[in-house]
Amino acid sequence: MTEILAIAAAFLLGLGARQVGLPPMVGYLITGFLLFALGMRSTPGLDLFSQLGITLLLFIIGLKLHLRSLLMPQIWAVASLHMAAIVLFASVIFYALGLAGLMFFSQLGFSNALLAAFALSFSSTVFAVKVLEDSGDIPALYGRVAIGVLIVQDIIAVIFLALSAGKIPTPWALLLLGLIPLRPLLTLLLEKAGHGELLVLFGLSLALGGAAVFEAVGVKGDLGALILGLLLASHSKSEELARHLLNFKDLFLVGFFLTIGLAGGLSPQTVGIALLLALLLPLKTGLFFWLFSRFQLRARTAFLASLSLANYSEFGLIVAAIAVASGWLSNEWLAIIAIALAISFILAAPLNIASNRLYSRYRQKLLRAETLTRIREEEDITPGDTSVLILGMGRVGGGAYECLHARLGNVVLGIDQDAQTAQAHLAAGRRVIAGSATDPEFWERINLDNNTLKLILLAMPSHHENLAAVRQIRKLDYHGRIAAIAKYDDEVERLKHAGVDYAVNLYAEAGSGFADDVWQETASLFGDLPGTGPARP
């Protein structure tokens, strides 16, 4: 009954947090602190929820971990240099504050200060992914760079989790190498599991079973979950499996955030120290921006990626929780870092919502940080003669490209913000380039002749992206037509109001097109029945 009340309270405060633009986890943390103040303590049920959430989090990270994507120096080098710099700087500051006799810092030796700084060097995967999902910018370059940095940080955290277990693996741990030749069997089971509840059961069994097997041979179970996920990362169904497990992971992590609050330690003193730690955030964000710029990213890409990472992390909480459990940090430090995490979300949420406006306001100052050379993906683009521009080369955009290319020839150009999607189209012989249609500087980089460009099709899956692209296009000296897709009738109206000439409901058009295609194949079955005229052109 206690767990049910705690989860219900977490729902209410999580809902309240979301209503004011904050991640629900802020509400969960506050719930834990409030319940502790009311006399509640953590229970075995909530502890189990917490452990399941961490295990699933690491399994899903493994599923999404494509090692080749981390080879860009803008990812692995920036992540490594940033973490090293923040840990070194913050630990020196913490140690100096301890020598000065400041409460809680005075308890820290230099090794303990290093550990506290290490916990604060991480940025939140949950927060960044949520922000990027809401804006539709996960495939954009800045989104991919930010997520890549987070994955490198997650790998470092997992290594710490494994080393912190304090166990010596048994000789049986050598048998874990046998998991590699088992991969074909695991992928076969994944394919046979289908798309429903069996897929979910397979994922849960693999994550929890893998953790249990690793624990049995003296290796940290969380590392086992990550490795089992990594074995399936290259499979075509890995993303689908991750999506199916995502809600389970989020549900179980509620237990983790509740147990952090229920650990206690909330006081005016811990809140004061957490506010002091929040002063590190501008340094953390500014260092990301400077490093990204040094590694030849444009100012806008560096700025937006840095804002996505301008927070503390739930992984830092996990690191701190292990440090407290091992006696390396006092219990108050777990509360301090939890409060600092909540404060960082409160500060970062509005900044990310207003990120494009902030960049426009401070653009001239930010441009000074750019290097003279840029990575190939951010160089100027000269596409040649183009009469039709298609923004978004997914299934809808790709189909539109094929249709118009068959009629007009090589004057159709596709644009997609996912570089891998663009590369796949190029390999298939289509004229497609990588770029973000919502990026004002993309339209400055691409040299289009407005005298020959007659039609722009907006085929991006996000309604907000299509609207943002319309606003960018209307700022250009473009006098041609704009067409766009939408999923709902109210979106059609908003697109027309924004200046789109032709906006169509994708589902309505798909239904009509489906019926027409079927009619072409089956009209002879109906003979001369009344009303069986020719299909619409």
C-alpha cells in the first residue's frame, strides 16, 4: 500500500512538473523529499523498482549503441576533454572550499572531491532526449552530436559501475565470452518474437537475465544488461525493441527517483549547497560550446548542442548513490546532487525552449567562436539546377521524389536532416543532401536560384518542423509554391495560415490513393454495376 501511495503522489507531482515545462522526474524527486519529511522511508518494493529501472536503462543504451557513430572527434574527444576538465576544476574548487571550512565540503578529502565532481560532470540523457524528441531534432547534426556525447558519458558511467562493485570475478566469468557466439541465436529469437507482448517479454528476459548471469559470476549486473543490449544493437529490430521497453524503463525509474528523495538529507544547508553547485552550469555549458567550436562545428550547432547538455544527470545520481552506499560520500551529498539535478532542469528547460531565439539574439557574438574551416557536413552547398525541393526524405518524401523525378527529371532535390538517410538516397542514385530545414543558416549555406525554383514540398513527419520551415522559407526571396503534409485537419489549417499554398491531410490522401490503386486492379470484377466509372485521375 505504501508503494501505491508513493507512485500516486509521484504521478500528481510529475504531472504538475510537466504542466510548467519541466521533466516529470523533477516532480518525482520532490515527491521523495516530501514523503521523507512526512515520515516515510524507502521500501523493498521501491528499491526493486529502482534496480529494474537502472538495468533497463543500461540495456536500452546498449541497444542504441552504434560504436561507429562515436568515432567523430566532435563526440568522443569533446566528451572526454570536457569530463576531464570539469572533474579537475570542480574537484579543486570543492577541496579548496573544504579547506576553508564550508559545511559538507570540509568532510571531503581530495579523492572524495574528485568523486563528487565526477558525479556532476555528466549531463542528463533523459532530459536531452526529451528536448530533442519534442523539437524533432534528434536526426539533426546538433542532436546527433549531443546524444553521442551522452553515450560516451554513459559508457564511462557503466565502467565506473562495474569497477565500483568491489567484487573479484570468479573463474566462471570467462564463460561470459560465450555470449558472442550466442548472438545468432539471440537475433533469431528476436525475429521470431514478432511485434507484440512476446517482444517485450524477450527484452525483459534478456536484460534481467543477463544482469543476473553477470552477478552470478561476480561481475556487475548492470554491465551485463549493457553488453546484452550491445549484442543486438546492429539488428534491424533493435530500435523497435528499445521503443517497446522505453515505458517500462521510465516507470521503474520512478522508483529510483523516489528512493533518492526518501534517502533524506533535505535541509536549508543542502539546498544552499545545491544552489552553489548550480553556479557550475554556465561553466559546464560554456566549455561544451568552446570545445564544439574548436572541433569545427558551426556556432549554431555548437550552441544548440551545448544547451541540450546544460544540466546535471540522473547517471550522476546513480554514481552518487553508489558512492554513498560504499561509504565514499556522506548521505547528504546524495540529497545535494539530487537537488542540484532538479535545479538544473528548472534552469535548462526554458533555455532549450527558447534556444533558437537566444541564438538569433546573440548570433554575432557566438559567430566569433567559429573556426575558419568546418566539417564537411556544415560546408556551403551548391546543388545546381533545381525546380522542386522536397524537405524530408522519409517514406512520404521519398515517394514524392520518385513520382516527380519520373515526370520532371533531374531537377528534383531532396533534403533530409539525417545524414545517414541522405547518404542512403545518394547511394540509390537520388539527388539528396543533408541539412536541417528549420536552421536559418542552412538557407544561407545552400545556393538556390529562386528564378528556377518553382515548388517546395514539406514532407517532414513533425508538424512543428514543417511550420518552422515555412517561416524560414517566407524570409527568403522565394515566389514559388509551397505544399505540405499534415496528420490532422487542424494542422492543415495552421499550415495554410502560415503561408502554405497546398496542405493535405496525409491519412485522407493515403486512403484515397489506396482505394484508387485497388480499383485499378479490381475494377473488372464489378462489370457494369451502377456507379462503377473510371477512377479519379
